Amino acid sequence: MSPFGRLRARWGRLPRTVRDEIAADEVIVLAEGMFGSVTYRHVRAPRLYTSWGKNAVFGAVLVTHTRVVVSTGHGADIENGRFKHIDIPADHPIRAQLEVSVERPGRLLIAYDPAIARSDMSGRIEIRFHTSDAQRIADALTGRAVVQDV
């Protein structure tokens, strides 16, 4: 396997702890190994400030009837090479504050203000994934999807 493929396999997957926790849930969408980027705009956090920053990432999106998780292979709170940007119950009010769209065919945008989850952070974080399933994932994240075979 190429070094690029190893990174994709390692960082583009959900953490094992999340996989174990959702084993009994009905999965609406699970997309792993997606290549993309994370853009930080005017992000402030303890010991961190950036007016603009961009990192290449591999990531995963999971939507079940009980949980929503967006994880990438880059971030400040890395757990075994993975960073959970979003990990909330499916009915949490934060879900309505996520900006989810398909910017163009094959490119999914998930944007949010980190202050909605952490009071010590502010700014805007934009996660873009390149995937042929962008519309299906966007529908699941916004609650418009029905359960499909994955």
C-alpha cells in the first residue's frame, strides 16, 4: 500500500471507540476515507489564534438515528490521529446550526462555529470532502435522508 493509501486507511476512518458505540445503531450514512480540507477562519481558542488556515485531511461522516459524527485526521484534540469535529446526539439543537451543502457535484461542505460546542472557542471551521456521495451525505446530515443500504 502506498504511503497515501496508508494515511487514508488510518486517518479517514472513525475512531474504534465510536465504531464500538454505534454497533447496535441503525446507520443512515457512513462514509469513510474521504479526502478533503479543513479551513479555519478567525478561529480563537486557548493558546491558538489563526486568521486563516487550511489543512489537507482524510475524514469520515457517520449519521445514525441517535448520533452524528464528523471526524478528520487532523486537529488540535487528536485521538490516535483522528479529530472529532462534531460528535452529538442526532436530535441535538447544534445539528440545526451546522451549515451543510453540496458546493458543486462531488464536494460536500460542513461549516460551523466552534462556539456552539465549546465556549472557549470562536470563529468558523469549514470542512470540505470530495466524494461522489456528497448529496446523500448532505441529505443525511440535514435530516432529509431515509435509511438506505450502504
